[in-house]
Amino acid sequence: MIMKEIVKILGINIDKITLKEAVQRVKDFLNDFDYKKPKVIFTPNTEVVMIARNNDKLKEIINQADIIVPDGIGLVHASRVKKNKLPERVTGFELSLKLLEVANENRCSLFVLGGQEGTAKKAAENITKKYPHLKIAGYHHGYFKGTHIGQEGHQEELNVLEKINESKTDILFVGFGVPKQELWINQNKDKLNCKIIIGNGGTIDILAGKLKRAPKIFQKLGIEWFYRLIREPKRIKRQLVLPLFVLLVLFSREKIVE
């Protein structure tokens, strides 16, 4: 059993882990022939941590995951300000790409779940072009009735679960956005026979070519959120939690980082 070092930020357990170390854990999961249930990966950023701050259920769900990486640069900076350093930012997108590389090298299979009608299919097609030894086990859009929209156990959800299990996939990408994907994964992980499930938000849209990732300079500076805000001004209400997080880290008497 792997002993994990964590940094707790506003009650969320973040693994003290590099991208390289996360990839090694993924390889271990895929090579575990005695697994009894899927290993779960969550990729919270600063916005997610702020949402979970006042949502005990979401906090508990995230903390139960097998790998929890710091997607937001704000989390890394906060850990350093509070002298309990995270080694680096590990984005959900980068980890997802590494998962695809590992799957390609080991001829593993992938099921893509999420996005609008046709998005998962397009993502799967693009993945196949770049990773020819990876098997696409299947795909399905995210617009079905199920736990993620408050209709747990709906027949449409049961059909999706059956489709995933019948595909015998090794890896499952779930891209519903937060907190829908976390709720869905938590409710259904014990019903699934795959080895790894990752909740990776907009990764499927990017892989499908529907969204563009921020230019390298924004990534390097850790301000991809600003690029997304420029592209989608309606995100302003969501992004207001970011300056609030900074104020909490700098001035709050609340235990921010443990």
C-alpha cells in the first residue's frame, strides 16, 4: 500500500506529487492484476477547492480519491506561503495526456464519457489518430439522465453503466465538469469494472477540438484562468472566488493549509 504525503488546503487533501510520480502510480494501477475496484483520480483547482470549502459532501468525495493532484497554480502558491510546499502544479489535462501515452504504450483501452452529442466521438477519433495502439472501447455523451443531474439510478444511467462494463475498458474519462463528475464517479465507481477513472472536466472538449488550451505563456505564468475569462466573459462570477482565495491565504485566521 502506498503511503501518501498530502497537503490539506481548506479541507481538501492534495497529494504531494509531481507529474512524473503521478504517472508512475497510474502505471502501477494498470499493472495491478488483483484490483477489486477502479482507482479514482480527481484534479481540483483553486475554484474547486473554494466550492468544496462549503460543500462537505463534495469535500468528502474528493478526499476519498486515490490520486488528487493540484490543478491550480494558486494551490501551489498557497502551500508555499504557508510553508507546506506542493512540489509542482499537475494539471488534469497534462495528466490525462500522460494517461493516453501510457495506455498507448501498453495497448490499453479507453472509454470517453462526457460533452455534448458527438463530442466524445470526435475526441475518440482524434485520440486514435495520435495514439494508434490505444483501443477506443467506446464513447457516450454526458447528456443523459443520471446521478450528475439529480436522477440517480435512472434507466439512461443504467444503460450507460452497462455500455461501459460491456466495453471492458481499462480507463474511463469522465468530463461533466465540477461537481457533477465527482458526484457521478463517487456514486457509480463500485458498479464499474475498469481500472482507472479520472474526472477531467473540459479535457474531452479540448481533445475533440471544441476548446483550445491557453497559449504556452499563460500556462507558464499559471494564469490560464485569465485566458478562459477573456474567451468566456460569462465566467466572471465563477472566477471571483480566485481573489477571495488569495485574501484567505494572506489574511484569514482560518486554517488554510495543513
